[in-house]
Amino acid sequence: MENHSFANFHELRNVFGSADYVRPYTVFNIGGNRYRLIATVHYDHGRVAVEGILTHSDYDRFRWRR
């Protein structure tokens, strides 16, 4: 992320192909698809706020949406 500047989700997805947008978060697959990094991306300020890191199974149970 430090080496890139993104104007929107589509530009981010071109670099991070596994990223998904789950309003209002951007979700990244990390650790060989074993974990999900949930973040809020502020495109206008060039900042990313990590909201949480979950295992794939916890993510699938939507525990992060509470």
C-alpha cells in the first residue's frame, strides 16, 4: 500500500486482485487465504485503517459485522 496511490476501489483491485468491497469495508485475503484483513480505505486522504484481522472461518460466520 505504501508504494501505490489509489483513486478508487477499481484501481486498488487492479493491484490487489483478491480484494473485495463489502460496504463500507475493503476485505483482503492474506496468509494464503487463511485470514481476512478488514479495512476502511480513505481514497481521498491516501490512508488505510485496519478494522480487524480474522480467520477465514470467523469471517464466513460474519462475526466481524457485529
